[in-house]
Amino acid sequence: MKALVTGATGFVGSHIVRALVAAGHTARVLHRMTSKLDALAGVTTESALGDILDPDSLRAACSGCDWVFHVAAVADYWRADHTRMFTANVDGTRHVLEAARESGVKRVVFTSSAAAIGFREDGLPANEAFRFNLSPAQFPYGYSKVLAEEVVQEAVATGQDVVITNPVVVMGPGDLNMISGSYIVQVKRFGRFVPVTSGGIAVVDVRDVAALHLAAAERGRTGERYILGTANYTHREWYSMIADVVGTRPPFLPLPDFVLPIAAAGIHLARKVGIETPVDADQTRLGGRNIYFAYEKALSELGKPQVDMHQSLRDTYAWYRAHGYL
């Protein structure tokens, strides 16, 4: 198969490209003239100059492809302009789907996010059926993915073959922009003094995310969502695992839930005046909640993750050290 990958120069996209090539497929990479291709070093690919907001370049990039993996998005929501994020994540998705349809692409795999899925008030894992139930204003990234999924469902209703994946927090080597790797950096730098909240986190390794994307292209069901994840951990368990990997004492300072809204408001104000903070206001607001997900659907239909999270953290830490991030 020949597959176009948008967002191929980024963390998840580059691993999908590597997985495609390793499986014997041909990978075509959509990128701008100015894009850095470091994440694709050593991989043989086809190049397609373009942008997800440029329909003409998308049609040319899709021409002759069997699959399109639409991974491109503005994911660093705490650093990004929200208008630009919604334009890229929603309008960009519409342009990609239209180009794929006009070019005769057989199937599109759309990379959404677990952030587009709702959270259970009882703290139990949520499955694909749970609808987004957070404030769009306070959680704009998740809401942008909700709107993008609505665009996908509109396309499916007209007969287009699209499958949706919803990765949880993604770890692993190659996170050039340090989207999720900030967990490791914080524990390495601050050790015992990283505040620990009462909630929990859902995580997966990027190599499993890539493999499960290929599985979604091969046997996912049209119009269906698949949550891609490996495990759910309390924040205390998660930070203790990281501390073990980076060689520091585990964080111990509990941060009470009632402090979180106050802290979030302070972080929001700090960022408005240009002060960088280790976490953003959205992450802080959710700190006391169990952001857990159920993975049975992906496990039964796409396959089981192969990289346990201790190994993922070891590989992530080794990559950051080797590339001068720590």
C-alpha cells in the first residue's frame, strides 16, 4: 500500500511512517519547504510539499495513495494560539478528507485524541461512547478534536471510509517538541518536590500508537473510535515510576484538590503576561480527577500494546539524555 502521512515530521506521525516502511508499505510525507525532517532520519520516504490548509497541495499529495493517515494537528495547546489551533485541527481535517475523497483514497485514519472523550464522574475508565463533557473554553484542545471528529462523521455519513483513533498521553523516544516528556523533565529537575495530586493518568508508548494506527487502517471499522492506551496510573504511581527510571527520590508533596482551581487561575494569569510555568491551567484543573480509559475495544479489534510503560519511560529518558534535553 501507498500511504500519505500528514504531521509526519512530528512525534506520532514520524513513528507511523517508520511503522509503515517496516511493514513494507510506501510512505509519502506531507511537509512544508521549511519543515525539519530530523524525526525521519534514515527512513526512505516520498516527499510531498504542501500544507493541510492548502487544498491544491493536498490533492496532489493524495494522488495515487491507498491510505491517508491524518496526524497533523496543533497539539501543544498550552503554547499555541487558540484560533490557529482550531483552524488547523478542524478546518485542516475537513481539507484532508475532501482531498482524499476527490483523489480516490480508499481509507483515511484520523488521529484524534482521548481528550475528545468525556470523563466519568465516578473515576472509572471511560470508553469510546462517552461524549466530551468539559468546558470548551477551559479545555480548547479537546474541544477542537471533538469538532474535528464531527467533520469526520459528516464525511462518513456521505460514504467516505474513515476510522478514528484516540491516543491517550503518548510517551516514548523521539518527542522533539516535548509534548508529554515534560513529566520526565519535571521529576528529573525537581525530584521529591514535584507536587502530587490525587488523580490519575492514562498512558501509551508511541511505538504501540504507530502499530495500532496500521491495524486501524487494515481492520478498523468505518466511523468507529478506538482509544489507544496501555495502562492507567495514579499520579503517585506514575511519578514514582519516573523517579525510579531517572534515579531520583519519588515526589511526596501532596497537593489538595481544593487548591487546584486557585492554582489553575494563577497559572492562567501568569501565562497571559508571558511567564512560563511547568504545567498549564488545563492540566492543573484535571489534576484531581482520574483521567482513565477502557481499552477493550482496541485490544479486541486492533491488537495488544507490546511496550510496557516502564520500558517506555526508560527509552524516553535515554533518548532525552542522548539528545541533550536533560
